[in-house]
Amino acid sequence: MPTMWLSDSQKIGVAFCSGGGFFLLGGVMMFFDRAMLAMGNILFIIGLTLIIGFQKTALFFARRQKWKGTAAFVAGIALILLRWPFFGFIIELYGILVLFGDFFATIAGFVGNVPVVGPYIAQALEKISGGRRNAELPV
């Protein structure tokens, strides 16, 4: 089996982020189950830290242009822990869109190559992210 360019801790981080995503999805499917949403948030943050490192994670969330997204994300997690899971998830979702919205266009480029459903998913991701940000760049 060919090796990937990820280190072992980054591979574990991908597993944590995937588990966090599944817990978040399960928490939403179970009518905003507070415990599953909280576990999904914890796994996602641990996974992100393992993938890009502690210092880069702290710098990512502390950037001046990301303060609004960071505040919404943290407020959403706090509301989930304070037994307001529906409103907490909505606010957290807004924070995720503000924090990671720049990556949706990149993801759409990769997903667009999937047969049958790829172009539709790519089009939806581009609409969510506000279109291509650097469309005038050749690369």
C-alpha cells in the first residue's frame, strides 16, 4: 500500500476530525442530542490540532479577520454545553462557515471530479462560499 504524505499524528487527526463530523451528524439526526454534539465538537477540535499543530491552530483561531467566526464557534459550543443545543448548533454553524468558508472553493474543486454528483456538490459549495475568491488568478 502506498504511503501518504501525512505523518502518523496527522493521520490520527484526520480520524478524529472524521469522528467529530460523524458525531455532529448523529447529534443533528437525533434531534440535537447535546452529548453527541459536544463529543463531535471535542473530537473536531482535537483532530484539527493534531493535523496542523497546536501553534498553527491557535494562530488560525486568533487571526483578526477570524474573530467573529471564533466568537460564534465558541459561543455555539458554550450554548450546547449549557443545554441549548439547537441555538448553539445554529450559532456554531455560522462560526464554522465564517472560519472555514475560504476552504469551500478548494474543496469544490476536488469534489467536482466525482462522477455523477460531483458537479452538483461543487456548485453548492461554491454558492455557500460566495463564489471563487481568486477567480482572476491563473493558478
